[in-house]
Amino acid sequence: MSQEGLGAALSSQLSTAPSDTRAHRLRDRIHGITPQLVLAPSFAASFVYVFVFSAWTFYISLSNSSLLPTYDFVGFEHYASLWQNRRWNVAYTNLFLFGSLYVAGSMALGLLLAILIDQRVRGESVWRTIYLYPLAVSFVVTGTVWHWLFSPTSGVEAFVHSLGWESFRFDWITDRDMAIYTVVITGIWHASGFAMALFLAGLRSVDQDLIKAAQIDGASMSRIYARIVLPAIRPIFLAVLVILLQFAIKTFDLVLALTVGGPGIATTMPAIVVYDFMFQRGQIAEGAAAAMMILLALTVVVVPYAVWTVWSRRREAVDG
Amino acid sequence: MANVGYDPFATSGGGRRRAARVAIYGILGLFAAYYLLPLVVIVLNSFRELSEISRSGLIGFPQSFSLEYWPMAWSSFCVGGTCKGIAPNFFNSLYMTIPATIISTAFGAINGYILSKWRFRGSEIIFGAMLIGVFLPGQMVLLPWAFVLGKLNLTNTLWGLVLVHTVQGLSFTTLFCRNYYLSIPDDLIKAARIDGAGFWRIFRRIVLPLSPPILIVTVIWQFTGIWNEFLFGVVFSSGQQQPITAALIALTTAGTSVHQYNVEAAAVLIAALPTLLIYFFGGRYFIRGLTQGAIK
């Protein structure tokens, strides 16, 4: 009864003030799509940034651009010449060597520190602060300072000399074969605290009852870690691995500040080669081709991880 | 059996335990030295005389002390031909980082609110597309940005860098905020809608008051990332317009002349100080942001 009354009241209103209703309807419709409207600028910007810009760079890599972009299509010529380029070959060999040592080293050290901190140590927050502060420091500052420490005339070698051991040598940074390891040490300094923080968060999330039960059964600590704790935080290993791998692939300013890619081109990296091609040598098509290869490497790392994450979440949802 | 009065292994067990504790602290201390060495060295050398540094190297206990290198680094040291110190570049970084942080965080909060509480057909796909921005390497967008900034007359301006960092930051801020807002119960939003509250009212009255934790994380993350960024800074600006990271490279790799380690050390510290201070005072949030951003 009352509903009918309401309907009648509404319809009488509709008939008496048609223009007013149209405005109402329009407003309702706008209200209905407010979320879409508000999201639109961000989505447009991200869409251009991610897809249009990438497509553009891809197209340039297929053109015969040199100093300025031109749009004459030459196909995959620049990719072929890129893989003939000695600098590029050194760069990606370096990336494999640096990347594997940097990722393995940061994860091993991060896990060790996380496990030690997890043993109910005193001053936990102090230790954590010390290990993690490098992450707040830029790669430029990190590279600059470590350059000074590795430099034989100012750093560790000079220090040991001043202690009286005159024949001591530590000149990796000026040694073509050893310089890459200074990049590894510096990279681990910067990233291992980050790995530690993530591992520690994981260790804290493991069911404590499970650990207590194992302790009561007389299992040793090392056995508990190997059999219960570490398997439980397997997803975190994968997350840390993927994040560090993509850091490694993007490595640029750290090396620039530490060794400028030298001595010679001994520590050059793909990201540095891109920069050189684009802004030092005026070969932007080669630079774009090299950038595409970096994107490809990242895709190989990130896409399987993303697929795996979505898949395991779905499975969890089905199981739960 | 259970209550054994005398346990022959108890004392050795205690000893082993003590040894284990000593080993734990020993290893932690050893690595603490590795992490702290660069910071200690750089702080000490920003007060040492150059003659002493060139005699005994950067590592060592200071014999001299002077406060004059900090003001030199700040306002009179020569960077790339001009002798105004690192202060102009410090302010460039500040004027670039603050607007870019605020704008990208504001958009991130609203985007996150929509993508978690006002989902519509296709919103998950939009979120996925925006997420790709997190992984896209800067090298892929250098040439297009150079072109766009040229068209907008923003080449070599701080506003150009603000634009670049804002767009790049959107994916991070949206990700952080969306994941956080997922934990706000949908019933809360539904109840407000039944009461007649609209899109903006719910955001202002319900979501925003619950947001400080994630906004702090996002602001810290964005500020640190933009302040420390180098590639965009060095490519899209030059000379007096450069942010501090780019200027620092110009200063410390200025080739031929003898290194003024003390002044350079002070300059390095000035460049690192804002993010270090944020880390020391907001470290809790920083860690929370890392774990949330990475694991979720």
C-alpha cells in the first residue's frame, strides 16, 4: 500500500517536472560511473607509460634511427648487430656473473642474519636497523663510498699499509678480472638487509606450536629449520629471488658510481650499454634494441612468477 | 625418570649454549661492522684535514678535526664549472621529490580505493596493466619521455621530472593502497552506501581516517625512491637543474683534479641525509612497507 503510494508520488513528480528529472538522471548516471571517471586519468597515464611508450621504443629498435628518431623500418638489423657488439657481450656476461653471485650472496647472508636475529637476541631492533639502513641510501652514494674504500690509494689497501704491512695488495677495482667482484660486494651490502627483513617477517609468521611440538619431540634446531621453518617460508624465497633478480637486471647507477663500468669495459652492464648507445653515441636504435633485451630478461623472470602467484592463489581459494 | 636430579650433560649443555650465544653475537657483530664501515668512514672523513687523509688513507682514527668542509660542500664547492656547492641541487631534489610524492600518493590512495571497494567490470585488468609499471625498466621509456617532455616544453625543468616520477610512481602507490584497503571490511562500505553516502563521502569519512598507516608507508617509499633516483635525473636535466644524485656523480667523478675527500664526503652525506633521517625515524613503517609491498 505504502509502496504504491510512494510510486504514485514519484510518478506524479516525474510528470510535473520533466526537466528536473532529466538533470537528476544525468546526475545519477554520472554518480554511477564516478569510480571509472576518477580512475580514468591514472589509467590513461599508466596505459601510455606502459604500453604506448614500450611500443614506441620497440618500433624505434626496428627503425634506422641514429641521433634522432626516424621511422624507416629496417627490421631486426639492430638486434643482430647488438649481439655482434663486444661491449654488449661483455655486459650480459657480466650480468650473469654479477646477478647470480649478488642474488645468491644477498639471500644467503639475509637468511643467516634473519635466523640469528630470530634467536631472541638482545637489541633486535638495533641489529635490524644496522642491517637495513643501506636500503635507504641511494646507489649513487653507495657506489661512491665503496669506490673510495676499494681504491688502493685511499681505501683498505692504504689502511693496511699504514698498519705496517707494506706489501699488502687489494686492488680488485683496478683489475679487469676482479673488478666485477667489487660490484658484487657492494651490491650485497645494499640488498642483503632487505632480504633479511623479508625472511625475518617470514620466520615470524611460522606457526610457533609446530616448532614447540618438534622441540618436545627432541628435534635439534638445525633440523627444525631444515624440515619445518624453511619449507614453510618457501613463497618468500621465491619473492625475494624475483625482486633481487629484477634489481640485478636493472643495475645501472650502482656500477656507474662504483667503477663507471671499468676498468675499460670490464664491469659494464646492459643498462649502461643502453645509456651509452642512446645518449653518448647517438645510436638510439641500437639503444632501443638493447632496452628491449632488458625488458625481455625481466619478462622471463617476472611473468612466470606472476602466473605462479595467481595460480597458487586460485588453488588456495578452491581448497579453502 | 622424568625428574633426574643430576644430569651429567647439563653443565656441558649450558656451556655449549653459552658458546652458541657468543657465536651468534660474534657473527652479528662482524656483519654489523661490514654494514657500518662505509657510514663511519664517510662521517669521520667529512671532518678530517686533506693532508691527513692523503697521508694515511680514508680508514683510520682522525687526528685532525675541522667543521669547514660541510659549509664548503653545501655552498661553495665547484660542481661542473659553477661554485655554489651542492645546495642548489639539494633544493632541486627537494622541489622535485615533494610534489611528486604528494601527487602520486594522493592518486594512489584514490585508485586503491576504487580498485578495492568500487570494482567494476574490467577493473582487475586495469589494475594488472598498472602493475606492469612496477617492473618496466626505465630504459624502455627514456626516448618517449624525452619526446613528450619536449612537446610539453618541460625539458630540463623540475616540473618535467615531477611528471615523470609521478606517472612512474602511480603503479607503486596504487598497489600499496589497494592491498591495504582490501583489509577494510566491505560491510562497512555497504552500510555507508545504504545510509546514502556517496563515493567521495565514503572516501573522506571512512577510508581516509583508516589510511594513515599505509599513507605513511607510501610517502616514505615514494620519497626515498624519487630522492635516490638517478637515471631520469641525469637524462632529463642538466647543469643547474640536476637533482642531487646526478650532481654527486659529476662532483665525485670530476676526473683530473685531486680528490677533496673531506668536502666530497660531506657532500655525499648531505645527499644521503634526508632519506637516512626518514629511515631512522620512520624505519618501522619502512620495514612494514617493504614486507607488505613485496609479499602481498
